[in-house]
Amino acid sequence: VTLVGGLDTGGLRGGNGWSSSSSRSLELGEDLSEWMYGGGEEDRKVLFVCFGTGTTLTPAEGRAVGVELVEALKGSGASVLWALRKTQAANLKPMLDEALGSPTRESDSKFWEYLGGVLRIEFDV
């Protein structure tokens, strides 16, 4: 898996949840780890998107970001992992569902996957 962006892949390790520590390592929950590595795709590309806690997107902005990410990566074979706060995710879901259809896989408390896993939104962060 190739992560594109500011995530230090040297710190990835399996675990029971998604958390970051002061050493900037990232612990992947079993479900997220399965999404990233479960297909046996050694050369899978994943774009990690996170706007931080200082940014709050409107539903229209969230829809635009989701649609543009999917469109920009169409045909590239890359997937998107988008981290959102729970409150932000709840506000964006209706617009994302309208633009991308219903999630193809979801856990109400942790994530939604759209378009067969091309876009995964983690909100247990």
C-alpha cells in the first residue's frame, strides 16, 4: 500500500482501534486494516485526507470534496481514506449519499464506504 500525503507509513501497525500517539504513529483497527491490506494488493494506492479540527465543511463543501476526490482519482486505481470528526460526518452524510449513492459498506459508529470501497470515510477519530 502506498499512502500519498502526510502520513508516516513507518508508524503503521495493526490494532483494535484508530488512534495516534505523540510519536505520530497510527494504529489501525482490524476493519480499517482489512480495507487497506485485505485484498492482497501490494501496490494499492491510498490518498489520506484530513482537514484537521480547525476546519468545518458545510454539507455542500463536503459533497464537492467527496465528488471531486472520486472524479480526480477515477481510473487511477487509487482509493481515498478521509478522516472526519463524528459531528462533521453526520452533517455531511445526506449530501454524500445524494452525490455518491448509499454506502456500499458501513458501520454506523466508525465508517462508511462508497463506490465499493473507493472512498472510505472514517469518523471514529
